[in-house]
Amino acid sequence: MFRLSQYLKELINPTPLKPAPQMPGPVVIWNLIRRCNLTCKHCYSISADTDFKGELSTQAIFKVMDDLKAFGVKVLILSGGEPLLHPDIFEISHRAKAMGFYVGLSSNGTLIDENNIAAIAAVNYDYVGISLDGMQKTHDRFRRCQGAFDKSLQGIRLCREHGIKVGLRFTLTQDNVRDFPLMLQLMSEENIDKFYLSHLNYAGRGNKNRQDDVVHQMTRQAMDFLFETALEMLLKDKPQEFVTGNNDADGVYLLFWAQQRFPDKIEHLRAKLVQWGGNSSGVNIANIDNLGNVHPDTFWWHYSLGNVLKRPFSEIWPDTSDPLMAGLKQRPRPLKGRCGKCHYQDICGGNTRVRAHQLTGDFWAADPGCYLTDEEIFDVERR
Ligand SMILES: C[S@@+](CC[C@H](N)C(=O)[O-])C[C@H]1O[C@@H](n2cnc3c(N)ncnc32)[C@H](O)[C@@H]1O
Ligand code: SF4
């Protein structure tokens, strides 16, 4: 994840470069259930409204939680499918909170209503992320459900009314790029705490429909617009936060943007971005799927590192006998093609290996989602 607002703040009020804090354990995104009331066009988990067999029992989930805690994991993001369809979601969430985890809920928002909002608020989630992939018509088409937009927006409003920190998550594709400015406007009007722009990753239905991915020029325009909007809100002292995901070239593109806007802060920004280091799949991000399989991130469901029912997460995660994990944990990563030759590897970390793998079968090939030009990444003078 790229914390855009944090880096924009560094351009306005630079803070000293301190040694990077060591992450005790990865952020674990946990798909507790694969069932979902929607069948979105891009869904990496290929979820649908059906019962998926062999999912972890609640008792097994508790046992894994104990292992995660002992291993040093601090952050759990409870996801799905639709996690609110899990019969024990509140029991699991309360236990996670009581154990001291930072607990996020990742929901499509359509099932949040007057009947369950008190129970949701009672968990005291640290953050609730709700997906909105466009304005009404676009969102309903994208999420293949009429009325989904209204329900999700209602879910966002209810969360806000109950004092829950809430974020709007938007996955950018050709289907919704036109709505993007309106989404930022909606965020501002509704006083939503956070905006998460997610680039399309090539997994599940998102891989099947990867022809719908935006072309690089569209991504660049969207990012320019996002940077300008986030800066404007920051300068107006608005507390809203902007983050992006699934394209670590965003950090490099911000550096290029700042070269024009804040030329005297470039060295400082560069040092901060290098400290971030870009993609952290397999290092600071982990995924456990509904069956207990462990993956380097949520988009690697076609590649399993082991199953928590057979081997504890705390043993699976550090094991670098797996070639993908060995490469992901290596710095610099064993990148090839234009990623291997890029001058900005130290900022982006080689971006999204899933897209490279889906297109070429090679974990370390160039990421086709990198929207920086050859001139930008090979021209040493720009550094
Ligand atoms: C799988 S969903 C599960 C939680 C919930 N059902 C929802 O839709 O928010 C988690 C997040 O992943 C995003 N997502 C799904 N497939 C994706 C893909 N192929 N590329 C990027 N983001 C994706 C969704 O839009 C959503 O924000
Ligand atoms: S993206 Fe979320 S809401 Fe859409 S089908 Fe997948 S799990 Fe369900």
C-alpha cells in the first residue's frame, strides 16, 4: 500500500529521516468466507452466493489467531467474500479486538443496515473499508447487482453516524475511469475518512477480465488528478487520507510529479520513498484464504505456501525454501526485463509480481501494469 497523504505531508512539512521501524509481523488479510451476495466483474476470490466447502471452522480460526499473535502479527483485516455473511463474524471480531489486534473489516457494504449497525459499532473496528467502484449506474453494472450502490452508500453513512472510521475503496478500470473525479467529490461531500484507489490486479475474475484494465495513459491522468486533489485537501487542512494499492509505480510517479511542483524537496521525498521500498507482498503483507491456505498476498490464490491446518502460519511464513517467497523476501528482488533494468527498483520494489506471472508464467518478469515510460525509468539524469 502506498500512503500518498503521508508523502504529500513530507513535501509541505518534511520530517527527519529516522531508521525504518522493524515490522514485527505481516499485516494479515484474512478471507474468512468466500461466499458473497455479489459477483463483481473483477473479483480475485471468484466469490458467489454459494456455500464453499472445507472452510476453516471458527475454532480453527481462533487457534490460528493465537499463533498469529505469538508470531508478532499486529494487524488483521477481516475480508471475504463478504465477511458479514460469516455466521460468527462478530464473535471472531470481538476476540481479535480483545487479543489486542488492530482489526479492519473489508466489506462491500450492502449488508450494513439499521439491524446490524449497533453490532458492528460494538466491535469497535479500527477501520471499515467499503467498496464503491463508481457512481450508481457504473457501480451496479460493475458489481452486477442493481441497488448495490445505494445500499453501500447507506452502509458508509451508517458507519460514519456511529463514529466508525470508514474508507471508500475504488478499483480503477476502463468501466469506471470516467466516474473517478465524481468519486473523489463524493468522498469529500460525505466526509469519508479515507480514499483507497486500487489498481486492477490480474487474479480470479480480474485476470479473466484483464482486458478491461485502464491503459497507461489513463492511469497517469487518474494519478495526476488524485495527487492534485489530495494536495488541495491537505492544504485546506482537511483530515482525509489518500492511499493507493496494487501499483507501486505510484511512488515513483509521485516523485516525477513533485519534481515539477516541489523541486527543492525532491531529495527528501526520494529518501522517504526508498525507505518505504514499495511492494511488500510476502514480507509485510500476508494472506490466509477461506480454506486456510497461506499466500504472499490476496492475489496469489493460485499459489499456496502451505495450509494452517497442517502447519502453523508462524512456520510457513519465514520458510524461504519456496522459490516465490525466497525471491519476494530478497532485496533487491531478482527482477527481469524492464523491471530488472529500472532505476527506481529501490522505490517500487518490483511492483506487482502476480501480473507479471499471469502474463508470462515467470514470477520475475516485467510487471505489465507499470505505467512509467522507458524514458522515465532508464534516464539516469532524472534521478
Ligand atoms: C475481495 S473483496 C472482499 C470484501 C468485500 N466483499 C468487498 O467487495 O469489499 C476485497 C477488495 O478487493 C478488491 N478487489 C477484488 N478483486 C480485485 C482485483 N482483481 N484487483 C484489485 N482489487 C480487487 C475489491 O474491490 C474489494 O475492495
Ligand atoms: S469483490 Fe467483494 S463484493 Fe464483489 S464478488 Fe468479490 S467478494 Fe463479493
